[in-house]
Amino acid sequence: MGDRRRVAIAARPVELWPPDDTEESVMGTDLHQTTITNLRWGLNDLAAATPGDSVPWHALGQTLLTGLRRPDDSPYQVLPDIFVYLRSMDPRRPSLSLAGDGAPALIVEVLSPTTYRSDLDLAKGKGYSYARAGVREYMLIDPIGEYLEDYVQAWRLTGGVYAPWLPDESGRWWSEEIQAGIGLEGLQAAVYAPDGRRQLRQGEVTRELLRQEAQLARERSAHAEELARQDRQYTEELARRDRQHAEELEALRRRLDERSAGK
């Protein structure tokens, strides 16, 4: 009996920490997914608007990244919520690897009940593995403040370990790897251009297009009205000059007639 118990205990699998990400573990709530969408959308739109023949960075979301290592050196697979490479990446690829693609420049994790413990663990969790892989910037976002009192926490890689990455006075975290800032406006994640302009988020594009179309229609209407006003003014001025010339001609004829009569 005792021998069988020892065999059963020895055969029990050891739980690895942190556990590999799975499609189920990273899904989260609708707010979680919306936050990811807004960040990826904003970062990629900003990259596309940067002058040049190619995009300076490419943000991916919840795509398999292999090659990371746990503190015990076992392989670790993750599905980062947002990770950014400093070049364009093939969107058809189902996975990326540290060996083939190198480390992302920036990783953003949106905290959820299933992943927040490993996301927050810099000593043995994702923070350790990301730092060991050479990810230069690491950010955590908690839109409702359930796990982070300040909603956002971020680090930069310094000497192989993560040091605090602080926001500016407006509460925006400006990356040193890409020309972009990240912050929260209420519950909504936001991406900012270097000039401070906020990138559009999910649900805002159509509304912004309609606003611009309405503004353009108003400007066209105002321009047409101004052209019509100028046309009326020009026509009135021509008519006034015609009357003035006619009056001057009539006065000249009268003077000529008076001279002819005086002879």
C-alpha cells in the first residue's frame, strides 16, 4: 500500500508557473477584447500614417509567440494581448518565435481573471520571461482598476531587468521604441500620435467620416454662398459702372449740344 502511494505521488505532474497561455485563458470580457482592438488598431493606423515606403512598426494581438523560457528554463508559450515589432509582419502567420523573429519591442497585457497573476509577476511570471527574452517595454492595463489601483503599470528593460516606466503629466506613457503614446480615457484605451492627437477607436471611424462629410458639405455650401455673393456684388458693380458711364456720356452730349447751339 505504501509503495503504491509513493508511486502515485511521484507520478503526479508538477504544475508549471506560469502556465502556458491558451485561447480560452486570454479571451476575457468584451471590455478586455475592445481594449486590445483599440490598441492594435490605433498603433497600426498610426504606423500606416508615418511617412515612408514601409511601416515603422506592426502591432499584433493574441498570436502565439514561442521560445520564451520560465525561471526553471522550461519552454513557455504565450499569446500576448498586444505585441509590437519594429517592422511589418505577415498577417497570415499563425505564430511567431524568438528564434526566428526576435523579441517584440513592446508588449501590452490587459489584465483578466485568468491571467493577471502571471502578468503581474515580474519575478517568476510573464515579466521574468519577457525581460529574459529582451522585450524592451512591458505594460499592463486594467481598465476598471480591479487589479491595479492606478489602472496602468509599465516597465522598461534596464540592465536585463524591468525598471518603472512612468507616465507624463497628462497620464500618457510615451514609448521609446515607437513614436506613440498609450493611455486611458475613462474605461477606453487610447493611442496618441507624437503631436498629442488621439487615434480613432472602434466605433468612431464611421462617425468621424460622417462628421467630416457633414463639415465638407457645410464648407462647400458656405463657399457656394460666398461665390454667389461675390457674383451678385460683381454684377451690381458692373451695373453701377454702366449707369455711371451712361450718365457721363449723357452729360457730355448735353455740353456738346449746348456748344453747338451757342454757335
